[in-house]
Amino acid sequence: MLGAIGHMRQFSRTWRLVALFLPFFPVWALAAGDQDSIFKDRTIELFVGSSAGGSFDGYGRLVARHLGRRLPGAPNVVVRNMPGASGFSMTNWLYNAAPRDGAVIGVAPAQLAVSQAMQLEGVRYDARKFNWLFRAVHADETSYTWHTSKTRSIADARLHETVIGAAAAGSGGAIYGNLMNATIGTKFKLVLGYAGTTEIHLAMERGEVEGTSRPWAGLKVENADWLRDKKIQILVQYGRERSPELSDVPTLTELATNELDRRTFEFLTTSPTIGRSFFAPPGVSNDRVEILRAGFRQLMDDHEFLRDAKAQAADLAPLEGAVLQSIVEEAFSHPPEVVKRARTASGL
């Protein structure tokens, strides 16, 4: 699923320092019995907007195995997969129809804030009104092609039509493919409609598509054999700086040829910064939101959780819910010309 966690303790220390300066509901003001009654004999449903097997599902299941014992009443936490529209079917349901009692949470699609800022069709939520709980890890994406493709670099992608698979128009693979076509002259041809990464990878092996995009953290673990056997070649990465593990692969921002495109690329990196984050519907009471946040926070000092993450090579770069909230809101602060350029160039 997912890479090393040696830097976890540094993030844990940062969390504790940041928490000192964040406004919070005084959970300690609740009597212990009142806290226990909130989730006692309850089941918390953790929704994932993709099919089983991808990194969203992997992080969801990792958290589900440990979160319950860090919450009052020790509720059972179960994962529910609700694939569709690259996670946005689940997101719309969570915003508009899910119970507001704290017993339903989800793994957020990384693109949800950028998609809303660009006013994409099908967005029926306000990302700023969700209750943001925790980020497990940033998700710097990569685009890559199968070893049989003639396209082995961005230079090649400018010369050859390259068929890439994606879930939906608002998914990272589709956004980045269209964006590069419009800005740096690549010739990617999109094939949409796949349920998730697992299905796209099967299509690559069958020769239906030549490549796709997914976060490096998931690719390097779940498809380590592909990397070892040189079954894929990585063309570009979408983080705000190069990953040390991909020091010879350019970032998209490095490929910009003018200032507007550079700022457009920076706007779009909001999505990998959100990464694999957890959220609750709007309208959940402050006390329950803060209890959930506290439960996530305690996972960072939970030896069983950390051992489980390490056993799965799960990268962890956590952020507090309030910090994550500010990152989501920042997506709506970019100048209109940047957002317009992002939407137009992305073909959305």
C-alpha cells in the first residue's frame, strides 16, 4: 500500500506543538461516563470512495483496525467501500445524507477542494464545511507508463499519442493528463470510466491502456515488483518538490514555461497535499468532532498502530484536523485567472 515511517516521531512532536495554539472544544469538560456513552456499543462506519485494494482503501483499513480503542466506549470501526466517480459519489453522500452523529466518517478524495474551487459539475458539497479530522500522509502523485509503451519520458509524450486510464474527469489521472496536453504539449489520450486503480492496472497489463497516475507512496509498495522488474517507467511527479526517491524525475511545476502555468500547477498541488485525509460530515457536534480528532491524534503514539503501519511499509506524514482545514480553505484563495486556467487546461 504505502513506505517508511522513520520521520513519524518528528511529526508527532510537531503535532503536539501545533495543538497548543489551536482552538479546541474542551473535551476534558465532559464527564468520563458521558464520553463513554457517545460510542459505547456503537459501530463507526468508515467510508472509502473506491474499490478495495487501492491506497485510499489501504489507509482506511489501517486506521479502522486501531482507531476504536482510542475512542471513548471502544467502538468497532468497519470499512465500507462506496466506489463511484473517483470518490465523489461517496463525498456527496457524506455531505448530504450521512448521519451527523460522529459514527460515519470517510477517507476524502484528494481532489475534492480543487474540484470545488474549479466549480466542476457533480460537486454537491462544500469542502470547507466538512469536519476535517486527520491527514495520514500527503500523496504526491506520479504518472507512469507500461514497459511496452513507446512513451518513456515527457519528451516522448510530446511525440507519441499515449493512452492513459483514469476513473473520471475529476480524478487526478484525467486532470493531469489534460493539463499537460494543454500546457506542455503532451499527447495523452484519456480513457475514463474505471472503478479505481486496481482496474486500471489490469487494463495496462491487458494492453487496453498504456499508463495512468497514482501516488508514489502506494505505487512503490503495492507495485514494488513492477519497479524492480522495470515493468513501468515514471514520467513526472506532482509534488511541490522532488521526492528523494525520484530525484531524476521532474515535477510538473519544473516543466512550466510561463508564470501563469507555474501558479496553476501550484494550485493543483493542493490535492496531493491533502493526500489521504479523514473527514466527517458537516453538522457533527463540536464535542464529537474533537473526540474523533483526539482519537486520531493518539494513534501517533499508539505502538500497535505504528507497528502495523511499519509492517505494511505505510508512509505517515500526519496533520491535525485544524491544520488540514486551513489547507482546504487555502484552495479557495487563488486568483480567478489561476483557477480558470486550471479548469480550462484540465479540460473540465
